[in-house]
Amino acid sequence: MDKFKLVNFAKSDDKIITQETDLCICIEKDGFTFSLISNYEVKALGEFTTNLNSDITSVMSNLRSCFNSIDIRLFNFANIRIIIQTSKNIFVPYKLYDNTKTKEYLRSVALISGSEVILESISDRLDIVSVFTIPMYLHSGIKILMPKAKFVSGQQVMAEYGFEISKLTGNSAVLLKRDKSCDLVIYKANQFTYSNTFNFSNENDLIYNIIFAFEQLGIDTEEITFLITGQEYTFEEKQSLRKYIKNVSYSNPMEDVRVGYELDGLNLQKYFLTLVK
């Protein structure tokens, strides 16, 4: 039985110098997506399905096999970023952050199990600390294979992207869809105000969670720039969003990087987290 399956892969340059290239991996439910970026130009994008929910040795073996199949055998990249999509995440203002209380921060929003590692990532752009969890075996397996890797939460990536958008639009929100859950970040009057993950079963659940958040924050649905990204939205979901929110559009993951015509066949929204700089 195969350890992995290459779902999508496209590259714009056959001569990739790893020491001058950044590797970004976004962990998905049953595999991962990744990007290779050099000098703000996307060199390659890809997606693998593989099992990253097993023991440390298997995680390392599966990741190595995936990259070997596209002729990447050494992980001597300039930078390596691992993005974790988790509902167990909280933001703490940097000035108030106490690294001896990471469990206490997360206990207010999530139940932490013994098989999870708590990590933190400082966001200089937002002056906050993102505290989140990751399965222990995944953390150890990737860290051994890629010791230079830096772990960040998907919510942090979204919040930093929203920060740049809010400079131009004031009230703004970014919604990222993954399976039957969504991550939502909201900026009110250019200030990072809200981050949450919620599950939904249909388009009515989807819009309810969003409108409820707006009401709690006192934000008018006609006075906010609303960007959607992530996995493909159904016609009903898009219709519901545009019925209740005035300004709905897709995010632009290519704002900070150049994407060549060789990658035209890929849905760039699915690679959003790996493309945002």
C-alpha cells in the first residue's frame, strides 16, 4: 500500500537552489500542501495525501517519501515554516505574555490532552503571542527531519494577512474554510479584535456564526470588507454570504509573491496559507 499520493504539483523553475528558497508546509486533515518561494517568486506548489497521524518514525518516513518523489531529498532550505490548523489557539498581547502560563491561557478555550505539545509563536507585526497545540508525534517527527522548522498557527497567518488588509479598509474580516470548519479573524477600525474557529453543517450555520460575531462586535455588515479563502465554497455558501454581507470577495494570496503562468491550473485559494508572507 502506498504511503502517499501526489494530488497536485506544478513548478515554474526546474533549477531550484534550496539554500535560496523558503519551504512552507501547511498540515491538512489527511496530508499537506506546500510552497517553494525564492525572492518573492513562487517556484513550486503541491499537495500530498499521507498519514501524519501516527508515530514519530512513520511521520518522518512519510514526509521524506513525499518529497523524495519530487526530487527533494535534503531539507537545507533558507527557511522552513510549518503551519498548523488547530481550534486550540489563543492570542495574548506580548506585553502581558507569561511563558510559564501557556497551559492556563489555553485552558480557557480548549481541553488539552497529554498527547499534545503547546507551542507559542511571537508575531512582531501584531505585537502578540499566538499560543496553540500540535500533536506530540507530529511536532517531534517534523522537528527531527527539519530542525530549522518554525511552527506557526494558521490563525496567526490569517491575522497577519488581515492586518495588511485593514490598513486600507478599516473594518475587515478573513474567512478560511477547511472541510466543515472555518477560521475567522476580524479587524474593527484597523484593530485586531477577534479570532475564532467554528464548525458548521450547512450554509445557514456558516452565516449564523459570522453574523453573530459581527453583532457581538457592533459591526455593520454593509461596512466591512469580507475576504474568503481556503477550500472551495459551494454555490449555496457563496450565495448565503453575499446575501447578508455587502462586500464579499476572494482573498488575493499573490499580493506579496509573484506567480507564473505555469501554476495557472492550481486553485491558489487552497494554498493561501502557504503563500502569505
